[in-house]
Amino acid sequence: MADITRLGFVRHLRANPTTYIRHHRKGELVHDGPAQAFWYRPLTAALAEIPIDDREQPLLFHARTAEFQDVTVQATVTYRVVDPALAATRIDFSIDPTDGLWRATPLEQLGALLTELAQQHTLDLVARMSLTQALAEGMTAIRERIRTGLVADTRIAETGIGVVDVRVTAVRAEPEVERALQTPMREELQQDADKATYARRALAVERERAIAENELQNQIELARREEQLVIQRGQNERKRAEEQSVAGRIEAEAEAERVNLLAEAHANRTRVVGLAHADAEAATLAAYRDLDTATVIALAAKELAAHLPEIGTLNLTPDLLTPILARLGAGRAATEQDAA
């Protein structure tokens, strides 16, 4: 809306860049264009204010499908005044020179025009569609139909209006019908959910079975390895026993050989000693063989005396000394005879 300042009997108008101002004075066009600023007298001025920015017109209406089912269409049409001079001649955009307010409702007229035209094109399209088609494909089809119809409409073009964009935000059936249509899908989704649940349970059971089989295989493998371990231990024990037996046999053979060697050595020593004693005895006997009896007896007595315990008192009787002395006398006589 333009700003109007009062100063005595004159007024000053200042418009923004999105507002197109047309100023007529005494039937002549004095100012024409956006963002105008000028002085004027209210009694001689005729002013028109046309907005040239983008405007949005919300649409909400009902349509009936080929199956006589009601659907609600919610859309938005974006438009703008592309020819302000032409629009000012078709729609009343005049404002009060005193306060700058519109004398009529031009934007409501444009909105009603766009709504009626869009509704007409939508009703014509939806009437040839089934309910499922309208709900599934209606948004795109209705948007294109409204856009094409408004752009090609001669009344829109003759009014100086240009359609910038058309958006369809919703195409919905009645709540009861919509719930009825959602039921098969809900059932299908529930079935899919049940299938997913069953599949998940089956997968869980399969995984548990796989885990159980894996554990069983592990136990079998452990038992097999334990059996191999027992067999290996038995082989090791048997080998150890065999080695100990061989070692014992070798040790026994070595001990027997050592004992045999010791026995042979002892036997050889005994034999050598015996031979030496025998030689000594033979030599002794050979020496004694040439001696007389008295000498032999004397040596024997000496040898006996050397091996007898200590004698404190020795008693010699005549019976013992008489034969000895007789033998000694006979031996001396023989010696002297041999000497003579």
C-alpha cells in the first residue's frame, strides 16, 4: 500500500517498487509506473494502485470421480500482474486519494477468478478418473491441468494476469473411504510384517541350529584330537618304556660285562697269587727237602712260635725233650762222622 502524507490541501504519495501507480488528472495520465512519488490534489486526482509482486491464491474445493466418490483437492496458484495498465482497465484497483485505501476488493476478485477457473479444470479432469487414479495420480495430473488451463485461458490473458506456478499439495478422499482404501494396504503391510517376523524367527532358528552344529563339530574335533593325544601319549610312553628297557639291558649288559671282567681279573689274580704261593711253597719245600729232620723241626717250631699267642710260662717235660735231644745227638754224631 502506498504511503500518503497530508499537507494542507495537497497530498504526497510514495509507493514501493512492488506497487504500480497510475495517476490521472482531469482524464489525463500524469504518472504511470512503479515506485512513484509525487504531489497531487485529492479533488482532481484519480489514483490506481496495482500490486505487481507475486501473489499466492490458496485453493480448496471438492470434486467427484467417475465412481461418484468425493475427493478434496488442496492447491496453491502463484500469480502476478504482468500488464498493470490492462489490469487497471478490467478490475477496479482505484484507491481513495485521501487515505490510500482501495475502493473495491480487486485481490478478492482475482482470487475468485483463479479459484473458479482452477476448479472448473479440476472438476473436468477428476470426473473422468477413478478414485484410485485420482488418489494415486491426481496430484501430478491436476497440477498440469490447472497450469495448462490457466495459461491458455483468454480471460486471464485479457486481464493482464500471469500464472507463475501451480502446486497441488493434497488429493484426499472422505475419511471413511480413505480408511476403507487403506485397509487392504494395511493388511498387506501386516502380512509383510508377519512374514518378516517369521523369517526373522526362522533365521534365528537356523542360526541357532548352525551354532549347535558348530558346537557339535567342535566337540567332535576336540574328541578326535583328544583321541590322537591319548594315542600319541601311549606311543610316547611305549617308546619311553622301550628306550628304558633298551637302556636297562645295555646297563645290565655293561654291569655283567664289568662283573665278568672283575671276576676274570680276580680269577687271574687268584691264579697268579696261587701260582706264586705254589712256587713259593715249592721253593720252600725244595729248600726243606735237603735239610735234616732236626732242622726242619726247629724251623717248624720257630714258625709255630711266631704264630702262637704270647706264652708267659713254658713247661718242658722229660718226655718231650728226650726224643728231641736224642735226635740232636744222633745228628751231631753223623755230622762229625761225615766231617772225619
